Amino acid sequence: MFIHRGKESLELDAAPSLNIVSLRRLEFKLGLKRGYLRSLAAHARGHYNPFVKPEKYRPFQKVFKKPKQRLIDNPDEELKEVQKRIYRRLLRLETLPGYICGGVKGKSLLDNVKLHPDVGVLVTVDIANFFPSVTSQYVYFLWNSVLNCSPEISALLTKLTSFERHLPQGAATSTPLANILICAIDQEIRTECERMGVKYSTWVDDLAFSGANARHVIPVVISALSKAGLRVSRKKIKVMGTGRRKVLNGIVLGKVPTLPRENLSRIRSGIHKLAIGEVNLDSYEEYVQSLIARIRQAQTINASQALKLRLQLIDVLKKGSFPKAFRRRYLRQLSRPTHSPLPRKPVCHALKVETRSADITDTVQTKDDTHKPHS
């Protein structure tokens, strides 16, 4: 996969520049010895335990659908700890542009929604199979050309943050690297949005566009992502025009963000079933935990809607004939307040990266051939 043909200049609004050019500097940053990092990188493939994760079962949903299955690459505890260090000490040092919301510390779904006030048209676009589509070649490009690490350091970090030549699901480093990649390839999208007066934001693989001309940027979005080797799920492109309800990340847009009626109805139905005794005793734990999780999520979106649901569940737990320890535990959970995260002050840096796609390809292939990991 090529970044672009020929020489390309990429404008990155807020990509951090790490400038790590020596193993000594990397050792200092991560607090780990180079011998350990090299050994772990050489055998990284053997530190993954992939499994298929079914969609979370919701015992109170009205219509039962066949659960979707998702492959989680699942790094083991040793590699996961190193990836967390890389995230905390390298990738989390700088904030990304304001339009990047997903996976950014201190930002929630509500921050993404607030970038799109109630406007005429809302368009949402989904990048299909995002993480599996981000190859190790791209990961190397990010470490080397964007984050400004030396070829040796970039090759080492690529081994530690990729699995079977792609960005792994379940690694702490994957979402921040994916966010930085979006910044590196979306210049054409940002330029078109600015020209058309369209607001643009991302939540990992979900892109949102709002404004009177939002639908007109779709061809540019598809083209820009295609040039980068990413594919758009055309079935998931949604255009919500004037007069239609606009939903982004499961939140209804408006002067005050709210939960969709169907979501509220499902939670009320779940509370009602618990109240009338339609829940089996052996399912109490999973059932109530699911309800509480849904209510807590609602609390971060619309406090007044969530408060009504929380009070209904508290009332059911107090009046129902539940085991004493069970009632006490969940009433204690429901009494804990949920706080919205504080906004972070953006730190922006302008960075211009010049790179040749052929150089990227040659460098990664050379490193891969030299340091092939063992199973």
C-alpha cells in the first residue's frame, strides 16, 4: 500500500513530534532496556491470543438479533503492559486537533456531538474494517515520517504495535495511532469541508459532516480514503436532511442532546420486567449490571433523562423481594454520581512531513525481512 504516488507534503495540524533517534532515548522514555524491547519485538507474534468476541448480550432488548462477532487480537499481559507504556509515555504527550474525538483522553461522545449543533444536514460515514486495513507499513510510516523517529526506532516500535501486518484490536496503542493516521491522510477532506462550509469530526472509524452542503463532500471523502487504501462501508453512509431526526453516535442532536426514544424504551422495558418478576434468579447479576451500565451511559448524555431511569430502578430494587446483599450492592452502585469529563485545552502544532512512498515500502520490507518474529 502506498501513502501517495510520488513526493507528497502532508499538513498535520496537531500531530506530536517525538524526535526519538536513539535506543538510549527510547530506553529513557519507556523505562525499559533495549535488550528486552528487542526480544519482545522479535517474538511479538507469540504474545497474542486472538479470540472471537460476540456482541454484548442485552437481556432486556425487545427484538433479539443474531449477535455480531468481532475478532480481538488480544495481546497478553506482558505485551499489553509495554503497549500501555508506549501509549502513556509517547502517544499521549500531545493532544490531537479538536475534530478528533474518539479514543482521546478527556473526550466523550458528547464532545463529538457538540461539534455538530442542530443544522440542516448531517452525514455519517463509516470506515470498513479500519484496524485490519491499517497495515504495518502504515504503522511504520506513522512512527518514522509523522512522529519523527529514526528508522531503527520506528521498526522496533512497529513490531511492538502491530500484529500480523495490521493494527491489532485490543492494544492500547491502536486507537491513538489510527487517529494520527486520519490526520495524515485527511487533508483533502478538511480542505473540501472548509471550502463548502461543512463541519467535520471523527470518532475513530466514524466520520461526521454537518452543514447545508454536507452531502456534497461524500465523493471527496470516499476518494481520499480510497487513495489511502481504506474502504468506506457504503451501506452505512447516512444522510439525514432537513426535517429528519439526526442521530450521531447513538445521540439525538438538538439544542439539548438526548437519547433516542427506542433506547429509553428498552431501558424502561428492562426495569419493568425486573419489577414484575420476569427475570430468572440466576440472571439477576448480568441483567441488573446491564441496566446500570445503560443508565450510567445515559447520564453522560442527558442527566435529566438518566435521573428518571435511575430513580425507577432504585424504586424497583427497594420494593422488590431481592436478596439483601444483592439489593444493597446495586443500590450502592446507583448512588454513585457520574461526572462528565473536564474539557482539555488543545495544544496545536503545525508539522509538515515530506516522504516518498517507495522509501516507506522499501524500509518496512527490509526491516520485516531482517527481524521476522518467531511464533
